[in-house]
Amino acid sequence: MSTTASPSTATAAATSTTLNTNWLTRYQAVREQSVALCRPLLAEDTVVQPTLDVSPPKWHLAHMSWFFETFLLREYLPGYTVFHPGYAYLFNSYYNSLGSRVNRADRGTISRPPLADVYAYRAHVDAHMAQLLALADTLPATFAELFELGLQHEQQHQELLATDIKYILSTSPLAPAYLPAPDAQPAPTQAPAATWLPVTGGVHRVGYEGTDFCFDNELPVHSTYVADFELQNRLVTNAEYLEFIQAGGYNDFRYWLGEGWELVQREGWQAPLYWVEKDGQWLRFTHHGLQPLNMAAPVTQISFYEADAYAQWSGHRLPTEQEWEIAARQFQPTTAAGTFLESGLFDPQPLPTDADPSQCHQLLGDAWEWTYSPYHPYPGYQRAAGALGEYNGKFMVNQLVLRGGSCATPESHIRPTYRNFFHADKRWQFTGIRLAR
């Protein structure tokens, strides 16, 4: 979530989490969601790693259990014995403090343990977590923080599972569907006309100010100055992005940053990831296989370079992350919901043609929104001590911030202050565009 395999999170930010009897129920629900995401897969699907950014689903399933085993069971459950002494080397992601590990690019070489053993590992961890949670009243406050982080970490990997599974299946010449296509429902063929949301400039507060969990990169709360600006009230659609393609946008250097132009030329990009033109029709690979492009839906699976080029072509720009958060505080209705992982749709959805422009802004869910802000620490940020200090802070260079969550983000995982981050060339996540001016 980057969210994701270079995750956007840490531990010092878990604030005022209290011990309660609902922990086991919540833990089981979160863990079951991960398993449910993998049920449609064949065992062979779970080992594949077609590119560096994508991890095999089997590795995700094991790594999430390794996290609970390493940071909670080994620390807090008396007499706990690890499931397998070799799993720390196989399923540690990037924690240098915890020893050596399989290189990220080699996760697809882990044919053993078999998938059945990984599920047995999860069952072992789950059974012992139930024992540990039964001791909740005796555990220190530090446990509450780490437990919440473990759940949030698993939800990040659920989003990665959804996007990695899509990429893995897309590389097969058979273009297999992850799930059968749902029964066709009447859908808007055209998005509502875009309008602009005005925001008055001045000094604004940025950062998480609540009392529930947040990641440490959302802190400290601080003041920032912005000039007057406007944010478009919805995401850029496939139809609008297609106009950029048809206008020759991928072949005109004037719209591109230098690195982006070199990348487009080198890779031969002419459309977003998963777009295919066949017999004069644009199709898109989805979790349901190749499907006709939904012109009214938000465009996704684009890099920062593509998002910025489109903005330049349109005569506008991308917002900064500060502008995005300030606008979200002002315009995100508490009752308006976007499309999230729980919907099972695995695709951003078009706004209804009669959507209330004062309520439906697609600020949360549907697509992560590229901002023109580098992923840097907030003023006064300090890394946590120990291994969990590696969770977030060491990634704060050479990446861009994204905001808002996507159709693969669990709904309980996202909030307006959440800072996701990726390198500018990445486009296998559900990343999209919102314009500013």
C-alpha cells in the first residue's frame, strides 16, 4: 500500500487503543478476508512472481502470519514455539533488524513450503493468537498498539493480494478470470460533468487528529500554508483519458517530464496498464478477465508520469498532498462511500449520472490519487525505535504520495490523512487522477 509492498505505515502512531473483548472477533474477520481472497486461485497461481513489484500470493499469506508470530506471539505469549525456524528467512519482508532474508526479487523461487503448509502455518498462528488474546486483561499497552498494527498490516497486504493476483493472471496468454463476471447491470455510459471545489487559502492544519489508529507518517499534526485553489469534484474517467490517447498524448514530449518521456519511449507505453485495443474496441483486463472498457469509470493503473502528462495536456495540474487533505476535510461527506475491497467488485465504479455534486466526490475509495508531493517526513517526525522503526521511515525518499484509497482498500483501513506512496513509474495498483488548478 507503499501500501503496500513498500508499505506506508509504522507503529508509534497507534493512539489510545484499548483492550476489549471484541479483539478475537475482529482478528478472525481480518484474517479470514486474506484467505478468502486466495480461495479462487489454483495452487499454481500462488507461487508466481512475474515482476519485482508483485509478490506471490503464497508469500503474502505466510508473511502476514510471520508478522503476528514475530511481533506478538514471540514477545507476549509465554512458552510460544515458532512454527518453523526457517520461515523467518523466507517470509521476513525488509526488516534488517531481524536478520537476513530471501531477496524480494526471488520470492517466486520459494516452491517449498507447499501451499498446504502455509495454511497450516496460518492456523497455528491463529490458534496461538486466540490463546494470547484470552490474556488481554494482563497485557501491557504496548501489546494493544502492536496488535492494531498487525491488523492494519494485514489489510495492506489484502490490497496487495488483490492487485498482485490481477497482475499475475494478466501475464497468462489465456487471460484467465479470477472470478466469473457478475451479471450485467445497467451502468452509466457517461460520467456527470466535472465541476470544481473551491478551497480558500491560508494556514491549515494537516495530519491525523483523532484518537484511533493512524500510521506514524500521518504525524505530527502541523500547520501548512496553501494559496487559494480548486479541486475537481471527481476522478478523471476512462473516456477522458482516451481523449488524451487519441490526441497523441503518448507521442508528444511536450506533456511529459523528462524521466517519464524516456520511460514511455523505452517501454513503448501507449495506454494504461491492462488496456488492449482489439478490432477497433478498447478492452481492459480485470479480475473478471478481458472486459469492454467502462468509459464512465475512473481511469486506473497509471503511473505518476502518465497522470502528470494528462494534467498538463488538460491545462491543469495534480494537487499537492496538502491541498488534497485540506479539500477532503472540507468536502468528504461522512455518509458518502466509494468502492472498497468489501464490495467484491475489484474495479472503480462510475458515478451515477444523477449523482449529487455536493455529496459524491470519490475522495475515498475507487482509486488512489497521485499528488505532486514527495514522500517526506512531516516536520518533527521521528522514527520509532527497533525493528518497527523500519516499517515506514526508511522509505521517505524518491517516492510520490497518493491519497484516498482504492477499490482494493479495506474500508476500515482508509481515512483522509492516510499517506500512501509509490515510485513514479509504478502502475499495477489502482492509481488514478484528480485535477487541480
